[in-house]
Amino acid sequence: MKRTTPAPLIGLFLIGGVAAYLLELIVQSRGGFIYVPPLSLAFTLFVVAIAVVLMAIPIRRWVTGKRKEPIDGLYASRVVALAKASSYSGSLLLGLGAGVIVYLFGRPIAPSGAILTNVIAQLGAAALLIVAGLIAEWLCVLPPDDLDKNDKEVAGEPAA
């Protein structure tokens, strides 16, 4: 599995931002209520970010030799997949929050403090989820092997 590059993260951020902005614009123009992310979303993203990193720590301990019991390969691959999915979904949710906040500041009526608190909390938690996913992916990196000259594999890639 290849490491996460910035290109898909930036792409998902832009997709989420544009989609949220346009959705807010369409719903508001039809007389509907604007979407404000609940504070529980930020709390949930924060808890998931911590869980992702905590799940990757045993793999890192095994890779560095501090843990003698072997790690299940399926567990390691699931943690790497979860880390990658966390960084992708965090990027999409960061774009969603950015689109909402751009829409709110583009209106003639200033948003209330409670609305801004919820959106900013979501932005922070989504950014934390991206960072946690990237850290967990880094924690699952295998050390480089003594590869043969004819090997095409790249050392230092995630465990899955």
C-alpha cells in the first residue's frame, strides 16, 4: 500500500467545500434552513482520531522491537486502511466545514456565536482526524529490509 499523498486530500477538501457551499446556497434560496454541524460531530471526530492513533501504537511497538508477541497481519492491514480512510474522510469533512463557513461569512447577516462555535469545532476536529490518520499510517511503516538489487519493492511502506 502506498503512502497517502497530498493530492487526494486536497481534491477531497475542494470537493467537500464546493459541495457544501452550493448545497447551502440552494437550500437557502429555496427558503430552507442552513446546515450547521452539531457539536456532537466534532466530539465524535475527536474520539475517532484518538482511537485511530491508539490502534496503531501496538503495531509501532512491534516494528521497533519493543513488543515480542507478533502482530496479526490482518489487524495491521485493517489499521492502515482505517488510517487512510480517516485522513480521506477528515479532508472531506474539513472541506465541508470550510464551505459552510465561507457561505456564512458571505451572507449579509452575521452568523451567531453558537453557529460559528459549531463550525469551527468541526473544522478543528476534521483537521485533527487528518493528522491522526497520517500519524497512524506513519506508525504502521515497516523498517526497510535488505532488499536484493533485483527487487522492485520499495522499503518503508505501510504494513499492509
